[in-house]
Amino acid sequence: MKTLTLVLAAALYCGQAGAAEIKSAVNAQGRTEDDINLPFVNDPAVLGSWKAVAFVAKPEDFKPGEAQGDLYLKELVFLPDGKSPNGWLTWTKGAVLHHGDRTASRYEIRKIGGADYMFFEWKSGDYTIRHRAPEYYVLKRAAPIRIDKIDLPFKNDPRVVGEWESVDFVESPGNFDPAARAWAGDLYLKKLAFLPGGKGGNPWWTWTKGVVMHQGDHTASHYEIKKIKGAEYMFFEWKSGDYIFRGAKPFYYVLKKK
């Protein structure tokens, strides 16, 4: 069984130029495990979000525009430096590494009818337990990833130093009314602390006058302080995943200084 698994891995690798070679073996429990200790090789072409549009036995079976039922996998998101929004998934050129299942699933990007499609090996229990060749999800490029310039020089803003508490979440600053909260649910962002010298309350973000820079997400979010009815409020761009890899316009957290 181990020999068959290794031959299958080699066969799938053929023809995928630049992709890492993936070795597989059967463990003591009889499950197929891939070697997921692959070095990171960048692939700028894969960055962004990809929406699943089909599930096929092999790439040649895909027909663009053909109706599909409800698909289990909805989306894959590729962030810079081999990262993804899911902690158990990383990637390198040509492969997505699942650290829980210990699988390395190849992907290949093809241009069909002017659109970019990804053919992604689906290594489910049929592969790991029943030792079958994986079938393929087909995903279509949804949006390129947004990466803001975050190496901005520090410029002091004494007005912002201190702790700010969230009081609302609005589509735009003009929608804020101190007397009537717009957001009905709990606020995900509770507070922001601006320390002297451009330091933030957490090590992964810093600030300069008018901008908060998130080192992990590579976002630069503008903030503006306004005095409304005698109180100071901050309007802070919330650049979540919808902004980074779905192209959405950011909403705003409204914070009040303590």
C-alpha cells in the first residue's frame, strides 16, 4: 500500500511545473499522510480569494458555466507569506498544507475564457483512509488581495494618545448619531490604546498621525477625531477580511476617549 501511495503522489506531480514534490506514506493507523514540511516558495499569482464553482473527478471534466449543486467548500483565501485566515492551513507554491489532516493538496491555476480558475486537490477521507486518488474543486478568482503601505514615518499626534472605547459601528462617519446607536449587536472591537511614540496596545500594530498600521494584515487604517456635542469621538476604518480579499469598502468603528 505504501508503494502504491508513493507512485500515486509522483503521478499527480507530473506536469505541474514549479510545484513542490509531495511525498506520501501510510502511517501505523493505516492513514495516508503527506509530507507537509515543505519550504515556502512565493506565488504572487495565487494571492487573494477564490470562490468554489465546481467539483469534478479530474480537471478535464470541468465545463465553465455548468450548473452545480451546493458545494461543501465555499472559498479559499491566500494571504502573503504562505498564510491563510485559518490557522491550520498554510501554502507554498503549488500546494496547500493542512496541518490537522497532514495533507498537501496541489493546486494549479489555468486561464479559461479570460478568467482565472484554480484546480485544487480535495484530499478528504477517500484519500487519507480509503487511499483513493483525490478529486478536484474548481475555484474562480474572486478578488485580488489588498496590501496597504504600512512603512509610514512616525508623526506625533498628542490628541490621540490614550485609551478609546468603542461605542458604535457605522457604514460611514455621517451615519453616527450619539443619541441613537446604529449597531444593534455586540461590538467586536472593544477598545484601542494609543501609546506614546507610535506604539499600539498590541505589538502587531503601530500608529502615526491619522493612520493605524497593522503589521500582520498589512493594512493602514485612517482615523479621524471629531468633537460632537462637547465630546471627542474617533472614526476608525475597520479593514477586515472583507476589505483585504473581497474588495469591500471598510465600515467605521466609533470610539470615545476615556
